[in-house]
Amino acid sequence: MNVFKIPLSVTYLTGRVLLIGAISASPVFLAQKKDSLKEKSIDEIVVIGYGTQKKSKVSGAVSEASLDKLTSRSLSGVGEVLQGKAPGVTVVNEGGDPNGAPKVNIRGLGGINGETPLYVVDGVVFNGTPSINPNDIQDISVLKDASAAIYGARSSGGVILITTKKGKKGNLTVDFDVKYGVNQAWRLKESLNAAEFQDVMYKAYENAGKLGSLPMAFNPNQYPDGRITRTDWMKEIFRTGTIQEYNVNLSGGSEKSRYFVGMNHRNLEGILLNTQAKRYNFRVNSEHKVKDWLTIGENMYYNYSDGNTADTKSGYTGALVAAMYYPPNVPVYTPSGAFSGLPIDVAGGYGDMINPVAYLKRISIRNPTHEILINPYAEITLAKNLKFRSNFSQTFKLGTVKNFTYRVLEVGKIFDTNNLEYQSNNSSTALAEQLLTYKISAGQHNFDFLGGFTFQKTIDDGFVAKSYDFRSEAEVFQHLQNAADTNKDVSSYRFKQSLVSYLARVNYDYAGKYIVSLLGRRDGSSLVAKQNRFANYYAVSGAWVVSKENFMQDISWLSSLKLRGSYGILGNLGGISPQAVNPLMTRDNNIIFGQDPSQNIAYYATTRPNPDLKWGKSEQTNFGVDASFLHNRLSLQFDYFVKNSKDQIFNVSLPSTATYNNQYVNAGLFQDKGYELGINYNKIVSDDFTFSVGATMSQLKNTVKQLANVDEIFINDNGVRGVLKPTRVKVGDPLYSFYGYKTGGIFQSQEEINNYKDANGNLIQPNAKPGDIKFLKKEGDTGVLNNNDFVNLGSPYPKFSYGFSYNMTWKNFDLNLFFQGVYGNKIFNGMKFISLNPGGTGQNYNMDRDILNAWTPQNTNTDIPRLVHGDPSGNYSKVSDFYVEDGSYLRLKNLTIGYSLPKELYRKLDVNKVRIYMTSNNLFTITKYTGFDPEVGMNSYGVDTGRYPQARSFIFGIEVGL
């Protein structure tokens, strides 16, 4: 009898373990069970906070992430697993650095403090993002609305509930999975070759009337060697990196005991030289039914990670910008094998530059991190339907950073000092949870009660030590005591915080038709003053299963229809610094005081304490519809939400007369609202052919409603070389919007310039020349251009995010396609300031080949202004929409093709399964963005100065089951 896989999202419960995925079935089984598919789908079990619930009785907005072909992909962490897989969850990659982690947001940014989801893995609440092997994940549920309030003070950013793989009843099974592949850059920018560079710079000086001061480096008669291209620096810094990943899983069990062991190793070489990341992961869990009334178990894992990363965010020394502007006539190495610098005779003409290959190969940043979890638990049946669960976990995260900075002695941008910095960052978290659950039914009235107490304590400690001047840079001497300079920078810290919680929930339904859920939680945090330490959170939700009404029974094409609504108050601890209420003292060695004034050491606080400070909160409202059609082959989930984030934590500056520099206060209101849609369709075409289609879409509008006694805040830490600072937080606009001049194209003639006047007849750009950018005055404004003419140029956060997946099995072949994309976000392409601006940065850098399309009287159909040295008209030094580009993209995130050996063949090999497959990540991208990659992330608020791009990978793998 043939056995094949049905790619249905059928969910079933084995013991206490939630399993979501494909089921294996035979044609006979299908014939017997087709009529029951509707019932099974309605009765799926989903994970909610502190328990599970039938999907048909869920009244909150809970999404389940589709994990199709997850084990075939090679992923760095949980964020990549979620990208495009759950409506309402926006995952933005912070570039493509192999050690980077994407930013995950549920229903928006949530305000100026930012919101990160709370992760709960197998019932254990984590601080931060858990370092788990994606291949260990069995399923993911996301609490998006007020139902997340069951997690209280940390729930406003949503809750991600992860269930890992567990053992199953049966003989020991061993599954091997081996992957090997390569990473490559999917798109590279091109610089001018040597002759073009010299010609363009000559022309730029000529157009500026500066030929008398033309550096010899750009004079072809004086320096013909400058026309010889020896190096394509962009190609030199990129490489083809390899991917290796190995997974081994062991599982089995009996009626009373089951176990699972998972082991993983992943080694990834980045596409930039000398960047890599590696991971080792070990997980073990087991569960044992000791008595009919007692079950005990444990979850344990160990994760080790390390890597080497490159700075690609700096507009001065970032690896990509350095490769863009380094002269192409310079070789990578000297004849002796040393790194080359600028030719000494003409170095002054180029400016301060660093050999990008030398920079990358000298990077020595190691960050070995160990994460350990120990989680024993026990469940006791006290009476019929009355259970007590005691859950304890201890998590340790031990991290060390060793950063050795080498001397850079090549002619150009010289750094003639070196240093070594050590950091130790350790964290330990203890969690204890005591939960009581009770279920009771009276006729068609069903009640489910939950009550509990939790306590969590976290201790963070560490130190930083830095020493200078190492006479030998050999690795064996890279230790603090070997520095020749006796001055050392040393500091240490230790912070403690605790959270105590009381929680309760009541779920009620009448005949599975009318559903109400009430929940509340009281949290107390040590981060705020005593009188504010406790706060209450709550949520109420309800649902009406319309399809169970008698008047709906004759509608055969409708399988189920449920209307949902919820409202609640959730907490946000983000933004509260340990120093907000009880600030630490700062040491100063040069304070003059005393009866006979002399230099002394003094300690003082720079932050004014705020005993009235409290944490932020979020008010959330949600309306939703769940529906399925055609015997549950087609399902739909739709939600509309409004989230108001209040009492944000602002660190405000104080006047000089206040004796303090700053103080943390509560202020501000930020709103996120939008809608989400998830659609799935499953079809069994024949015994040999089945397929499923899934799509998710999320729309979001963010608005700043109030700030802390101001109308706008300027963000200055993400500018471009200290010149361009486009980001603001302004009341009435989306968070972190770009502000600058709107432009009206390029002046084509002097007549256009002379006719460009304000209402008073004054020239708006009197110094402009044909070929310069036309900067628009704000309507009704007069006078010369000024900052009052700045307008909103867009937001870096996407308005829409979406995903689309297609799964198909035909005989022994399987196919998975997964597309992911965003729409409506803007990117500030700061690379243009550096790569299209001859001499405008104060240095004569090489440029992007796009500069060859600069405006001339013969080339007017272009958006690149005229070629002139020094930017005399401010074409590049003014913040404008010239830099703002559409960041939308559609990306084939994953393509997987697999083939499973026929059962008769692998039985001869004495194995349970053999599958070979090929998978590709980021196979193609459709985007209008002209930079390296549109996934530049949000930690620079969408400003791109040459961010590490995403890689395209090709991976081959084999799965073997014993």
C-alpha cells in the first residue's frame, strides 16, 4: 500500500505536545477519514498563554506560523522562521551580517521605547530572544491582541509561544539531516574604473573652475599611472561563502515515558571577507507519568555561538563604502605581500582612505556566548479536572567579547595605535510558576479556570577592560597585561531586577457557540519606585460561532464562521533604565573642593531620580473573523486592530541650572492601527498529487499622537557623516519619518532659475546653475530656502508586509515556494552622499558608475545633478527626497525541491526514510531600490550607508531516518 504525505495544517495532540504539520496517510485511510476532516480541523488545539485551547473556542487574535519545509532551510534563529509566516508579524532584517538578528514586531513599533515580543518556549518566559535551533521548533503561536495581557507588564509587544519537538511513543528513531551550500551576493554596485575616475574628477574640477588646484592624482599628463585599473575593490571584499549544517534527532518512548534529544551544528561564512558565524546546540527533554496523578518532566538545552562581524554602518570606515571610494589603480598588496596604501606621491589628492581588504582581514572581534536552560516541571492531578503545575527554570547567558584593534600604517587613513578590549556580559534568570487549572461542564455550559503565581529574578553583571599600545600584535600577545601603556580603562556593573505576578483567567462557552474569556494579571516590578511597583492588566474577549446556529446548517459551502472581539490593557517595561529611579553615581577624578581646595575624587549623579516613574502601557482593541469553506479546504482569518501606547519613557534633557543632565519621565501617546489577513487552501487532487497555498498580509498605520512637552524630536545618531540628519519624531506623523526638501527635478536652464521666485518676487535659489537640483519651497512660504520648508518624505517602516507559500507533493517529489515582501516603506540612501558627490565630503573619493549619467546640456533626462567639485549648490548637502527611495520589494525567500526514495528501496537499506533536496534562499528580488539590498533594517531608522547585504544561497541536503 502506498503511503504519501498530505500537506494539510491538521493539528493534533499527543500527550501534552502540540504537533502541527503534515500527516502521513494511505488511500484507505483517506477514504475512511475524508468525512472527518471537517471535525478534526474545527477541533485543532492551539497554544495560548499558560495552556492550550480548541481553536474553535479561541476568542482572541492568535496566529499560527506556517512552518512548511522548515527543516530544509538553514536559518540563524527564530526571527527568520517568522518572516512572512504569520499575519500581523513584521520581520525586518538588519542587513545580512551572519551574526545579525532581524527585528520582529507584532502590530507595529509600539512607540518611541520600541516593543519587542515576549518569547515563551515550552512554558519558559525568556528575557530577550531565545537562542534555539530553528530545527527544534515544532510549532509557533502568536498572541497579537489583548489576550497577551495574561503576560502582564511585558506583553504589549505581543507574545510568541514556541513549542519544541518532543518524543513520541514507539521505538527509538534517529533522524539525520546534513546540509552543505554556498552564499553569494545577489547584486553588487560598481565603482568607476581608474581612467573613468581620473576623467570624472578632472571634469568636476574644471566645471567648478578649480583646474588651477587640480591634484596631480587626477592629471592624466602628470600621473598616467592613475589611469591603470589594478583592482575592483568591490569584488575583492566579497566572496563565495560556504554553509554547513548538521542535525541529529533521537526520540522515542513508551506509554509512560518519552524522550527527545536534538543536536545541531551550523557554520556560516559571510559573503564579506573574514565574517562568519557558528553555532552548536544541544537539547534534551523527557516526560514521565510516575503515577496516574503525577507527571514530571524537564526541558534542557545548551547553545554556543560565536562569530566575526564587520562594520557596515559607518559612513566613514564602513567596509562597503571604503570599497566604493578606494582608488582602483592601487593593488591590494605590495610586491612584498603587505597591504597596499595610497601612492605616497599623490596620496594628498585622494584624502584619508583605508584599504578595505586590509580592514576586513584585520577584524578580530570574537563574541563566544553560552546559553543554558534547565527547566524541570511537575503536574499533579488533585481531583477530576483539577490540576496543579509547578514549573521552574534557570537560564544562564554567559558572553565574552574580545576585540583587538590593529594598527593601520598604510598611507591614507593612518591609525598608529592599537588596543585590546575585553567585555564580560553575564545574565542569569530564575523563574518559578505555580499554576492551578480546573475545568467543569454543566449541560452545555463549559468553564475553564486558571489561577497562578509567578516570580522571576534576573541578575546582570559584567565588566569592560581596555588597554593600549601593544608592541607585538601577534595573537599570542593579545592579552591585557601585555600592553605597554599602563593606563587602562576599567569599569564593571551589576543590576538586579525581579518581577512578581498574580494571574487568573476564566474561559466560558455555551455549546461551543457563545464564548467569553476574562483574564487579569497583577505585576510588581523592582525597576520602578515602591509606590508604583504594582500595576494591573486585564483583557476581555468574546466570540460568536455563527456557523453553529440552526439557521446556518443548510449552507453546505460554509464549514465554519466565527466573529471575535477583544479589549484590554497590556504593559510595556521597555525604556525603563535601571538608573531611572535610583541612578548610579559617576566618578570624577578632577573635582576641586575642600577647605584648602585641591584636586579630589568625587561621586555624583548625572540623572535626576524620578520616584513617580511607572512603566508604559498599551490599550488594544481587536475585531476579527475566522471562516472556513469547502469542507475546511479553504480557511480565512481577518483582524482589524487599534493599539494606543501610553506613558512612554522619555529621557529628557534638563537645563544647566538643574544640576542634573537628564531625567526619565512618562509622556507620549503613539497609535498603531491596521488589519491582517491570512488565507490557506488545501487540495487533495489525487492519490499522487496534493497541494496547499497560503498567504498572509498585514497593513499598518503608525501615528505619533503626543510627545514629552514638545512637538518633535530630532534623531541625530543615524545621520550620514554628520551632515545629513533626516529622521524626526513629530506629532501627527508616523514614527521616525524622514524630513527634508521636496525637489522639482533639475534646472535645465538659467531661465528656469531666474523664474523660480517666491510670492515677493525674490529668487529662491539665486546661486543655482543649470544642472542643479530644484528644491521646493513649502506652499505659502517666502524667502530663501530654510528648514521651515522641510516636509515629510516618508517612513522607513513598511505600510504592508506579506508572504505567499505554495506546497506541492507529486508521487515522491515535493516542492515549496515561499515569497516574502514589504510595500510602502522608504529608505534614505546615504550612499549617494558618498558615491555621487565629487569632493563634496571633503575627500576625493571614487564614485559609483551612476555618476556617468550626471546632467549635462546633452544629457538632460537624468535625476543626477551636474558634475562639479565641492558641491557648491548644496545638491548633496541638503536633506531632500533625492536620497529617499522606495524600499518595497518582493523576494523569493525560499525554493525547496525534494525527492523521497520509494519505500521499497529504503526498506532494503534498512532505514525509515531517505529524502534528498535542494533549497535556495533569496533566489531573486524585485525592487526599485538602487542600493545594495532593500533589507537595511530599523536600527539605523532606514538610513543606508552601505549595509551588509542579504546573501543568495544554494544548499543541498539529505535527510535519513533510522
